[in-house]
Amino acid sequence: EVLTGIDLPCEVPVGANFRIDQFGDIIISGYARFGDNCIVRNGVTVGLKNIEEKAAPSIGSNVSIGAGAKILGNITIGNNVDIGANAVVLVSVPDNSIAVGIPARIIPKKNSQS
């Protein structure tokens, strides 16, 4: 943690191809979990909404988390989701969505085949 600025407890389950793109100021709760092909950038927090609640976010597969984003509470982030830089996500995000803003607004991704 001192050299990289990353607090990622060893008990956090992470899927294949989990990647930290930029080091520094990353805090991940021991209760969190990540699916395959997730990207985390600097300044990200994935954790508890309050200390009494021992449940952190469950992050799906193919999720990109922008720099400075905060994902808090007993919520689920679906598959194929993009979390914008500095977004504050306090509610679950369905598959194939984008979450941006403070608090985060959820926007469905446009079908790439249309």
C-alpha cells in the first residue's frame, strides 16, 4: 500500500484480467468483489456506505471504473458497465449502462448494432 497507494485486501475476489490502470489513492473494501475484465483507475473507492453495514459493492464483468469514482454500499454493478470519472454511485447499476455524475445518473448504452 505504501509504494503503490492501493488498499486492496487479499480476501477480495477478483476475476480474470482484473486491471489497475493507474496507481494511487485506490481503496477497496474487503467485502467487495469483482468479475472478469474490470479496470480500476486512480482515486477510486469501492466500499461501505456506513460502518455498520458489512456489505460492499459487487462489481460485474467488463466494468470500467473512471478515475476518482466512488462506489458505495450494498449495491450491484452489472456487466458491461462504464462508471464515469468522479461519479458517486450509491444505487445498483443494470447491465449495459453508463453511470455518471454526483450522485450518479444511470444511462442505458446505445445498442452498437443499430
